[in-house]
Amino acid sequence: MLSLFYPLRDGLLFASDYHRPSDTADKIDYAGLGKVAAILKEAVDYLAARTEPLNFSGNAPAAQPRSATAPTTPRRVATGIVPDMTHQGEGVRVGSVQPGSGAENAGLKPGDRLLVLGGIKTSNLKALADALKDLRPGQKVDVEFARDAGIVSSTLILGER
């Protein structure tokens, strides 16, 4: 994606050829643009479907009173996976696994696709977030994930967020 803004020649950035009348379509990283669009679509879909507000952890002005319909407890558990946000297929593809996490101990590896967590189908990131809402740190959950051409079943112990 970087080459969209600074064309690469022999691995070097040339700022002198940055947004010039001589720009041509071959300088656009179409594959990178597609990945960015996919990430943005997934994020917008997820945020649009959230029922609870996002949590802000920075310095905020005076706290606003919460709506009576807002949930009182944030999600408290972690699986130990970092999802691949560009994945468009079925399941949540694992981008990376945090060392020592429940996901690592359950045998998940980058490239696997998480299909079921605690009996709930995780067809996308929103489904995964929904599956995690009512779970507790330390709880054992059955998981199913796709690796290569097979389905693997395991038990994952949830960590604390």
C-alpha cells in the first residue's frame, strides 16, 4: 500500500515522484487497496451492529450518564488470537496467536479459521465478539477450527482481558 503514495524503485522511496502530473495507474497498489477496503467494510459492519458502546480508555471530559439500555459489563475474556481482519470467508482466520495464551495451548496457529467457540458458530468477527460476551476468564470452552482440509476440535481456557 505504501507504493500508492511513494512509488518504490529498487526498494527505495522516491518522494520526488509523489502526486505529480506524471502519475500513472501502474503506481497504484490495487491489491493493497482491496485489502484496506475489506478491513474497513468488516470494521464498519461490526461497529454498525454493536449493541453496546465502545469503551474509551484515554483522558475524557466529564463522564456522561449512561443510557438505561447500555450494558453494564464490558467483555472480560480473551482467546489469545489476533484475527486476520482481511479475511472474507467463513470463520475467523487467525492472524497470530499470543504466546502462552489459551489459543496457543489449544493448538491454534496462524492461518487456522476459528469456526465454533463454546458451542456458538463464529462465522465472522461479530459472531466471535457475541460468543465472548457471556463468558468468564478461566472458563474452558470447546473450540473447532479449520486447518488445511480438516476440522480440529480442542478445549480453550479463556484468559483475562
